[in-house]
Amino acid sequence: MKNYKKYLIVLVLCLTVLSGCNLPGLKNSHSDDDVRITSLGTSESQIISHMMRLLIEHDTKGEIKPTLINNLGSSTIQHNAVTSGQANMSGTRYTGTDLTGALKEDPIKDPKK
């Protein structure tokens, strides 16, 4: 029981210290001049995000080094990161997923629309 309390105290102290750190992708950990690109956990999203990063680096002749925020769980998380200012752009966005998930709209079932 004594060891359990020691481990618990060490765990709480570690979590307290780590919670004060600026981790990549969190607000205020980057300057306003940085470009942050989000991507989902899929291979397609990862590849497109890396392509966007490389294009930005190439077109700015290396003056801008974009940061990738990888493996976001869903398009809703991606949307929230962009709208809250934690990211500037998304690697991939899918119309149907964004319509029903991020924007909370009803799906369109009529093919004529």
C-alpha cells in the first residue's frame, strides 16, 4: 500500500509538470507566422498533408517551415482545430463527413440536389 501511494504521488507530479508544457499542436505553442497543417490518421490524409508541407517549403524557398499536426481522430476535430486557430489548413476534407459531422447539417439524400 505504501508503494502504491508513492507511485500515485509521482504520477500526479509528472502529470502536473507535463500539463504546463507547450506541446506541438496546442494553442500558444507556435507563433502567428507559423503554418500548421492538420491531417487525419489515414494514409491519404498523411500523404496529402506532407505534399502540402513540401509545396509550401518549395514555394517559399524554405523561409516557411510548416508544422504537421498528425493523426487527428475525425474531421470534427480537424474542423475545431482550424476554427479555433490551432491550425491554419487541413490536408483532406470530405464533403459528406464535414456536412453531417463538423457542420451538423442534415444529409442530402435527393440525388437531384
